[in-house]
Amino acid sequence: MNSEIRDLMRKFVGKYRSMSSTQSICIDDRQISRLRQMIDDARYVCITCHVSPDGDAVGSSLGLAHMLRALGKVAVVITPDAPAKNLMCLPGAQDILVGSHHPDAAARSFMRADLIVCLDFNEMRRIDRLVPMVDKSPAARIHIDHHLDPTVPADLVISSPASSSTCLLLFQILEKAGLACMIGRDSATCIYTGMMTDTGNFSYNASDPDIYRVISELLGRGIDKDEIYRRVWFTSTVQRMKLCAFAILEKMQLYPEHGLAIISLSRQELIEHGYTRGDTESLVNQPLALPGIVWSVFLRQDEDDYIKVSMRSVGDFPVNQVCHDHFGGGGHKNAAGGESHASLEDTISKIIGLAPSYDSYLPDPATPKSNL
Ligand SMILES: [Mn+2]
């Protein structure tokens, strides 16, 4: 090979190698050895995650539990309330101790634990009824999460808001701690689930090349990724399909001048359609498929005086700012949430009223983005 070509190749490989490492997280080596020490010292580990646990919360909790059991530890996953039905197919999901169903057993378990691992939440109030139980426990505590502004009190905090999922972060941490060899098929299945659900099946927040290296590691452990997708993600019920169809057909309001779409569902409408938790999951993303819509709002009236506000956006539109400034919430630039205690009508009027003040974030139609 002549030297000119060799130089060119070196340059090319160097360029892409440096690009690929830009988003990979940096975890402090001291944190990793502390984590390893805490795991080695523990015999009875409780793992907990946020209320209304999603794929990432359940996936990371079960993924870690399987790994710890392979190490010979007792590992108990305790969730504040029951996970959505589609997650119950995950290996070990049937053994989850649900705090709302078995509060006494949950409290006893936390008291017995010598280590508690808190996964996928940034504030204690996110574990709802489990807060006093965890607070009372004498166990050492590890907190691993990817949400912004973590405030969970713990002996070891590993926070990485740049990570697309807690599951991805967990795998990278276990790998660094020399424990990847203890991750078997069941653990890998659970970890893959959270990586998949938190990125909409790798359709957003999924440009970190390390995601795909980790997927390849998980595939190597025998996971059936297509089956996980089908069972966990691409599964529905007649009620859910009809509710989402109704929401889009009858309840979607478009304000193209502000790049805005609003979908709202009242308490009454939810009841009429036999709503169960998880049925409106990812509905908020749908309007973003429309040309010119960069900001999507979904309002769900869970109680007469409580509306769950969810927002998604594309590009530079900062929905975390909208949620923070007006709905007592926050999140990421393109995915955020908050709440409203006004009526549904008043909440919609409020959003329409504040929309013009965010027009400066709309993409400039005179300078359309270049093609891919
Ligand atoms: Mn998550």
C-alpha cells in the first residue's frame, strides 16, 4: 500500500473515532470502585424506581436484579405501584414487590436490606409511598439516573443526563465495574427494553454510537430484540387504539402559525373509552409527524383538579422551558412534562396565550434545513 493512501486512511479512521467518542459518558473510576465495593459488601439488595414505572425503570431494576442474583445476592425489586401490563412479560416481572399492593412486605424488605439501589428517578417524591420506607432503612444507598438535577440522597450518586436511558448507563457502569460477564440473557433482555422504550425504539436521543455497541453486546447474550419490540412496544388493545384514534380525530387542535398541536382528553372521555394507564403513551409524539408542527402538547385530565401536561418538540424548541415556566415541571429540551390544576379549557387557553412568546424558537421557513 503506498504511503499516501495509508496516511489518508489513518486520517479517516482518526476522524470517525473522535466523532464516535463525543457522546460517550465519562464515569469516574473512583465511583466505579466504590460501586463495586458496595455491591461486594451487600447480601440483601432492594432496587427501586419511580411511580408508574416505565420500560426504563422496570428494565434497569430487573436487569440489575438478575445480575445481582447471578452474583449470589438476594435482590428484590420494589416499585411504588404496578408496572404497565406490557412490561409484565419481562423476565422476573412477576416477582416484583408492588408497594401499593404489599406495603408491609415492602417496608420489611427495605428494613432487611443492606443496600438500596435507586434507579431512573431524580427526586425522592418520585417513589411516592415508598419514601418513608426508604428513609427509615439503615441500608447504604446507590443512586443511578439520567434525569436532570438529581437530589436523591445517597452514599454514591452516578448521574448522567446525557445518557438516553438508565438502562444504557447501567450497562456501561456494570461493564466498567468488571461485572458485564455476570449479565446473562434475562438481564440483557431487561436492559435492552429500557434502552428501546426511552428512545422510542431508537428514533430519538439515539445518536450516541455507544448505544449500538451495547446493543451488539446484548445481542451476543442471546436476546430476541424483535420479540421484545413486539411484546413491549408494538402491542395494543382495542380500547387503546380507539382512544388514540378518537384523540387525534376529535381532540387534536392545530396552530400552524405557532408550530403547535394540542391534544386534550377529559376525565369523562378517558372513562368513556375504558382508559387504563399506559394507553396514551407516546400519543404526544404523533402530531410531530406533521410538517410545520414542532411543538406538541398532550393534556390528560387524570383527576377533576389535576391535568398531566406532556410536551414534545423537535429542533431548538425548548419544551422544558415552557413546562418549567408555566406548568411547575421541566425535563429535556425535546421532552418535558408538568401539571395544571386549572380546568382543561383554561389550560388550553393558557397554552394558546403563551404560544406567541415562543415563536422566536420556530424554525425560519426562509432557511429550510438541508437534506439529510
Ligand atoms: Mn428513563
